Amino acid sequence: MLLDSLQANLAISGRVSSLPLGPLALEDKAGTELTAQAVRIGEQLVRWAREINSGKKTLAEYGPETLGQLEFRSHCYGHALIPDAVAQVWGPFGGPRIMQIYNEYLHQMVLLRDALLPFANWEQVPFEVKEHTEFKGLRFLEPARETFLTQLLGKKLTHKSIVQYAQSVVSSGLSAAGYGFQYRLGTVLPAGLGEPVGTAARYLLKWHPVQTIQAEETQDMAAISFDYEYDDYYAAPRTEAGSGTPGKDTLPVSLGDFAGPNVARLLPITASDRTTLRLSLEVDGREFSADLGQLFRGHRFMYRPEGNDNADVAIVKRTSVSLHSAADILALSGLVTNTDGIHFIPTDGNELVRWALLGKLYPENVVILDNGDPEELEKAYVSGKGFGTQFLVL
């Protein structure tokens, strides 16, 4: 019954839910990703709790007499219980001591679920739980958690907010936030890295068991925040893509630029006050690079060929289609845009090139295609904003 109450608390809907995201039905990308995360993590924590309980290992190790003397103060956090659990903790076998223990157990599980929300690979993320005189267990996360959940439930969550919260969870010691960071136990970057562009998570993060930037042998491993090359992409220098080659009725999947295997590297650029990373892509002896932060920013702002359901917005009927070589676009400086028209960039489905292009194209009307068939193109032409130029990446 007590585990049933835990399950009800970790659910995203219901009278005793500690994080009622279900009734909110968040439709923004960050909200939908975190809602799915809450379900996945909550359900798995409950499964693990039931498995551990079924083994009765603690009872076998310490015995009922020792466990019967367990007592500590748990400040109430307001978690409600299901009726059967209330009867259990306040019934003949319960009482104030049992209620205190169960209240703390429940709260720690809720804190654990919420601490892991930013991480796509949440089962693998290591973080330290230090001894605090004023906090028990994960309660040191309460201030950061309160801020994070206020933004999530208030529909004001940004990617930066998620990064800041993740930094607090792993006790990185960082105050400023970029798009990712490195700390003593690894590197945290947006979860899209290494995943297909079209389906990758846009707001979740992923922990990597590596030190992206190695410290000198004589130095301690300091936490590092990874910054965008352009803090404000709107003010970043821009380059015109040009007219390209006039398109035909059938658009090509490839212009022959990227047939064959590619190799990508992360190149750190460290200055006195900031650290950036570049994705370096080598193809047939030619090297291209794009800011990793801008790449992830472009991914968050990209569109998919889903049409436009907003009847109140007038969509510009773009008629002229120009073909561009991906290599030509990647070779340009700054962020690439154009005055008007549709600009089609085939990549032969090369995911590394598609990611690199998201780091080079001005993130306004960039649509990522799956196959480029007529039906998809019809939807793509009216996807995105109803003004300005449009880039289609296949």
C-alpha cells in the first residue's frame, strides 16, 4: 500500500500527484519532452522500489528490532497519501515515527525523479550527494527544484533554465549557463548530439562519461560552461546564400558532395572569459566547421514539414526554388540567409552534414525533410513562418 502511494505520487495525474503535468497537457516542445520524461522515470523508480522491497534485504540484514528503533525528523513537504496508505501509517502499526520515515522516503523519491528530469540518459547520470548539516539526502536540491518547477508549470521554461537546473543537480558549482557544461564526473550536452536530426530531443540533455576539455596535469578539473559563439544570434553577422541553381520539378536527394563516410570532431576554443566548441567536419579532404551551440539552437528552432494549422496567419506562396551545394553553404562565413525564395540543400541523408547545416543557417525558416517526395514538399512549403526566405534540408 505504501508503494502504491509512492506510485500515485510519482504519477503525472491524479489527486496525490506531486507533479501534475498530465492535466496541464503542455504543448510546447520543452513541456512535452519533460512530461514524457516524468512518466518514464517515475514508472521505473516504482518498479525498482517494488523489486527491492520484494527481496526484504534490509529486514534480513538488520532485523526487526533494529529497524524498529529507526527514528528521525522529517519536515513535511505536503505530499498527500492515498487512503490505504493513510490507514497504514496512522493505524495500529503506524504512528508518528512511521509517518516521519515514510514521509522522508516519499519526498526523497520525488526529489530523485525531479532531479533526473533534464537527462535523456537519466539512469546513467552520476552526481554526488554530500553530507549536509542542514539538509538530508537530496534536500539540497529543493531551492533549484522549486525554481525549475515554477518555470515548467508556468510554461516559461527555456533551454537555459534546464541547463541551469542540471548544473545544480550535479553540484557543478557553475552559476552562469550556456548550452552545456563539463564537471568533475563528465560532460553534459544537448541530447540531440549523435541522434538523427528529425527525431532527436530538442530540450533534454545527455550526460557523457568524458572530459571534453582536458586540464593540465598540475591543475584540478574545473567545471566549464560551454557558451554560444553568438550570444544573440539575431545580431550575428550574416551572409547571403546567393541564387544557387534553379530547381526543377524533381528535387535531387544529393548533389554528390557527401557520398562516403565522414568524420566529425569537437574542437574547443578557450578564451580568458568563455569556452566555445566547434563541430569540425572533414569530407574528401575539405574541412568545415560550425559552432556547436548554434547547431543545437538551430535544432530547437527548426521546422518539420507539417504544414501550418494557424488559419489566422497568411502564408507567403514561395514559388522559386534554388538548389545549393551543402559544401558551398558550410564554406560561408557567419550565419547564412537570403532575401527571399526557397533554397533546397540536399545532403544524401548524411546526418552529420544536416547537423552542421543547422549550425550555419540563420534559424528562422529552416525545414528538415525526411524524403523530399511531392507530398512532403507541399507541407514543407507552408511550414515555418509566413514571411522571409525558406531553407529546405534533405
